[in-house]
Amino acid sequence: MLAVALAYGLYQTRIRRKRTLFVCIGLAIVVLTPLYDLGLHPQFYTYNHVFGGVLGPIYDEELALRPGLVVFRGMTLLWAALLFWIGRCLREGRRGKGEEGGVHESQSITHSSSSRLALLPLLAVLLLGGGYLFADRVGINTSAAAIQRTLGGHHRTAHFDIYYDPAEMEGPDLAWIAADHEYRYAQLAEQLDVMVAGRIASYLYPDPDTKARLTGARYTNVAPVWLRRPQTHVLLEFYTEVFPHELAHVFSREFGLPVLNASVAVGLVEGFAVAVEPPDGLPVPHEQVSVVATERRLADENTASLADDLASRFSPLGFWTGRGAVSYTTMGSFVRYLLDVYGADRFKQVYATANFEAVYDKPVEVLASEWVSFVESLPQVDRSAGTLTRRRFGRLSIFEKPCPHHVPRYRRMYQQGGRALAAKDTVRALSFFEQSLRRQPRYEPALATWARLTLAAGDADAVVARLDTVEHVAQIPSLAVPLGDAYGVLRQPEKAKALYDSVLVRLPTYASETTALLVMRKSLATHPDLLRTLTTGGDAAVQARLLEARADMVPAARVMAALRWAEADAFERAASLLQIRPLAIVHAASAVEQDMLHRQRLVWLAQAEARAGQYAEAVVTIQQVIPQFQHVGDFNAATQWQAFAHKVAWLDAWE
């Protein structure tokens, strides 16, 4: 409609190159609107009068349908109506002058009809002007001020302005996250010998819906490096996992291309952020790539093709059309190799233009071959790296899925239940989960959440009746655990233990915390009252008091009480409970499990001490456990807790 109206209006003018102007106007709208929306605003959606718009990042499965889309569609129609009216006026004017065989008395008719219709185009102009003038309020643009105003909270540190929702985070949690911001900044500044120009805006969103409403990105965490002010946009729920990655993008602005503040090679952009992420206890990118190289070699494939795969991921098309885990991990491993072998200075020089030969005196193909040789010759690889790599690399890319942004109704009902649960409306949440299961009775996430809520409501029989009919339920950890809880509450400990054991044998070696929690849960299967306390949900402090009352009789209850106190932000009390080493946390556990439980207890103790501000004590505690992880061959966990010790020591000196 807009195209026809524009063509009609142009046709009535005296302009000579009408078709050329028509095309130029269309192209200008196509190009300039996204540049204005995305280049000047912290938003990741754009609406367009020609191509409709982009609703959000491609990585978001469920795109955000915002009210601004409807408003903008209405504005497009208003433009079409206005252009049609202008064209009609020009046509009538030409007729009035006799240019199309008309007579002069038609001027009075044209004047009379124009007078009657003059209010309509005036109204259209006013509505269009109001839409553009109040673009923030009607939802077709999002300014930084609008996000800050909506979130409501503001906290200043030496290098950051942190914007957050005070209802979701305040007091000790805010202080801990603010300190973490400064630590991550100091860490990257030291590694790269770079300081970020200007203060960094850190936006922490309380939930995906708020993030989608404000920015158009629901789950995708981003750092728009092209904007004038350095900034990050992160979901609070995933802060620990993603903030260091996004902050790395902020630092890379300082050695990126002018204006764009990025690299011509998108693989270097994301590879750098992965390469400088702090250790998380999982097999590192080098180990994951080594698994791929080993499997190709065993299959008699040419491992040199790894270098070819890498080269294809430098371009945006090659990077984004490939599987996300493969692209991020391989580029992260390659960049880590460059940083370790050739240093940060050279990488900063090559980052903007990806001219490897000019910086390294070698073409990228030679560097890629060196990298392949390096990962193939790693002296040790975590024994769980294979399982992790196959699971991550097996996930389809968005371009391999038949309809990647289609969300079936049963999943939409599940998501609605999650939103109701976040609003603490459990009755409404259960209703949505039931609707989801009516449409897809074996949908695992809905079943697991339904079981947890039903157990909290005290109906263990309903959980058993539903989950026990699921085929191979013992092989599905998210369902086997709540089913085991239900059997434990119903005083059938042997069935509960069998289900817990079925999960334990499937847990990877790096999941030490999950393993420890499940071993302790298994020991509580003979204490239905304590298991009932753990499954009630609700206030963590209430659970902690009930568990602590049995701490002297049941050692596992002491540890679980400490964890609940930590969840309730009572970190000193949590630390005091964890400082007392029980003779045996779980009497029935094997010697290996006992060692694992004591290692994990020290980790929890160090975390509680750090959050309580007892930094010196936390460093001493965590230094005890690092050699223990090394002794059992879990070197990634040892590296993770060495990094934690470094952070706590830094915080002690910083404060």
C-alpha cells in the first residue's frame, strides 16, 4: 500500500526521473531507518516502512511482539493515506488548470471537496508527528534514558554505572555484583594493557520479558560496541556466566575499527570474548576441539580440515550459519592460542582488519595449522570432554531448523507458567503447566516443574502416579529426581535411592556440586520429614531453621541447612555451619563419595566466607581444596578455584 501510494504521488508531479526517485526513496528508508534505530539506540529490533522490520536477534527463538509494532504498522498506513491524498490533490490541481482536458469550473468543485477533506490529512500529519516525537513512549524506539527509567535502580562504581531493578537486587547482592564488575574490569585491563574510554553502562534485567519489552532481545545477552557509550545488556539470572564475555566485547572496542569498534572478522569478535572468559570448571575450548580432532583421526579423516573449518568462520556468513557452539568454541580456542603463544599486543594489532600476514608474518592458514597441531598434542584432556563436546556440537544451528522461530503452543503455555511462577502465582503457574502437558504429555520441562510444584503442595501421590508412567523415567534426570523425592516422602526409601543412583551414574565428572547435592539427598531418603522440608519450596530461611534443628543428628542436614542460609543471604551463619567438619557427611557413601563431599563442603565454605566479607578466611579455605582437585585429576576445577582465590584476594585488597 505504501509503495503504490508513493508511486501514485510521484506520478502526479513534474519530476522527470520518477522511477529513479521512487527506488531511491525506498532504499533510503531501508538503509537509514535501521542505522538510526540500531546505531543510535540500545535496542536490538527495528521497524521499517518498507521491509516491516526485524523483531530481535536471530539467537532468540521466541521473538518479541511489542506494542510498538502495531503502532508502526498504523504509521505506515497513515503515510500511505497521506501520500495518496497528496497525489490526488496534485491530480485535481492539474485538472483544474486544464492539463488533462478538464474545464476551469472544476476548480470550484476541487476546492469544495478539498476543504471538506482537509482535516483528514492534517490529522494524519499530527498522528505521524506525535508517533515520531514520542517514539520512546509508543514503543518504536528505546532510548538509554527509557531503560534506566524503567529499571529504576542506579549504582555507581569507579568504572561502571549499574542499572538494575531494586525489587530484584539490593543490599549484599548488589554490593557483590558491583565488586565483581570492578574485578572483571581490573582483570581484563591487566591482561590486555587497555583501559576503556569512558564510563561503562551495565544494564541488568530482572527477567526475559522486561528485557524483550525494552530492547527486543529476550535471552540474547549483548554488548553493542558500535554505540557511542560502552555498555552491556545482561539478564540478571545469567550474570555470572555471561557478564565476563560481554565485558570482553567492551574492551575490544578500544582496538577495533573506527566507528564500528569491532573487527571485520566476526570470528575474532566472538573468539576473543570466549578466549578471555574466566574458567568455569568445564573442559576448556582447547580440550573440546582436541576431542573433535581425535575423533576425526580415529575415523581416518584429515584433521587438517579443522584449519579449513576455522578459516570459514571468520566471515559473518560462515560464523552465523554454522552451529553456534562449534563457531564460538573453535574460534575461542584459536584466539586463546594466539594470545598465549604470540601475546596480546599482536592480537590487538590484528583484531580490527584480520590482516594476519602483516602482523604475524604468516598467513592465517599457517597459524590455523599450528593451532591444530597444538590441540592435537595436548598432554591431558578431561575425561568428560567427549560427552560435553558431542552434546554441545550436536545442537542444530538456527539455519538447520525447519522453522526456528516457531514456538508450539505447548511451549508457549510452559513459558506462561514460568512467568506466573516468577510472579509467585503458583496456582496460575500450575494451570499453565497442566495446559502444556495436555497438549504434549511427555514435555520434560513442564513435567519437571509441575512435579516440583505438586510436591511443594504436598501431593507426592500425584507425582508418583504421573511420573511413574513415563517411559525410561530413570534415565531422565530432571524427572528421576522429583520422582525419587516423592517416593522418599511416601516412605519408600529404596525406590528413591534407586532413582537417585540412576541419575548419579549419568552425571559428568565436572558436575561435582550437583553430585554432592544428590548424594546428600540420597542419604535423606530415610528421613521423610527432612526430605519433605527440602521439597516444600518457599522461604529459604524457614527451610534452613527446620534442617538446622536436626543438624547434630543428621550431618547431611547441617550442610543442607548451611546452603539454605546462604540462599537467604545469611552467609555468616552458613559459614559457621560449614566450618564444623562432620565425621561422615553421609554414612552410607563410599570413600570416593566422602572425599568428594568434603571437597565440595570446603568450596561452599569458601563461597560463604567470601560473601560474608571474610576474604582472608575464604582464601585459606579454597587453597586447601585446590590440591585435592588436582590429586583426583580434576584440573579444570582446580583452575576454577585458583581463579576464585585470586578474585577473593583482589577483593580483600580492593576494599
